[in-house]
Amino acid sequence: MRNYLGLAIGVVLLAAGLTVLGRPRPAEHRSAPATLAPVVELALTLESDRLTPATMSVPKGARVRLRVESRGTRAVSLTLAGYEDRLAIPALSPGANWSGEFIADRPGEDFAWLLGGVPAGRLAVTGSHLVDGHR
């Protein structure tokens, strides 16, 4: 009887050990490193009814850091047609500077910079409109 008790205890301990060893371990959280958007710095100068540079381009998906300097003699508004929902530049008084960021994720050749509602420049966002991996 004593041998059976020792055998039973041994079987229970062996089963418990195998259960612990065989239990799936939580997988280490190894997410792929987030792909950081390339940063593109753009500096715009406003003078009278002119925007310098008048044309510029950035790659699709870039984080655009925009700096705007107003050298005009009156307050002006500047908007980027097609990105109004992502880029809100307040009216700029003479001598004012403004900085902001947006993600250029809408490809196209003719995003117009509107100075007081009038086209004064163009931004091209280069790259495919297709999502990576899709045809």
C-alpha cells in the first residue's frame, strides 16, 4: 500500500511539473518598429501677393514641418487646398512667423497654396495613391 501511495504522489508531482512546463508562455510583445514618416522641412515666405518658393514637392507619407514668414505690409491668410482639414494656418500679420506640421498622405501634383484665396503656389505630393501591397 505504501508503494502505491508513493507512486501516486510521484505521478501527481510529475503531472504538475509537466503541466507547468507545457503551458504556453505569453509571447513577448515584439511588434515591428513603427515606421517613422520621413520629416520634410518647408520654409515659405509671404511677400505682398507672392509666395516663395512657388513650387515644392514632398514624398507621400512625409511629416511636413512648415515654417511661414510674413514679410508683407498687410495681414494675409494662407491655406493649402486639399489639406484644409489637416492644416489650419491663422491669418498672418506683417512680420509674423508661424510653424506647424501635417502628414502629406494625399498624393497629387496640384495642391494649391492659396494666399488670400488666390492661388500663389503649388505643392506636389509624390507617390502612389495605392496602398502598399495592393494593385
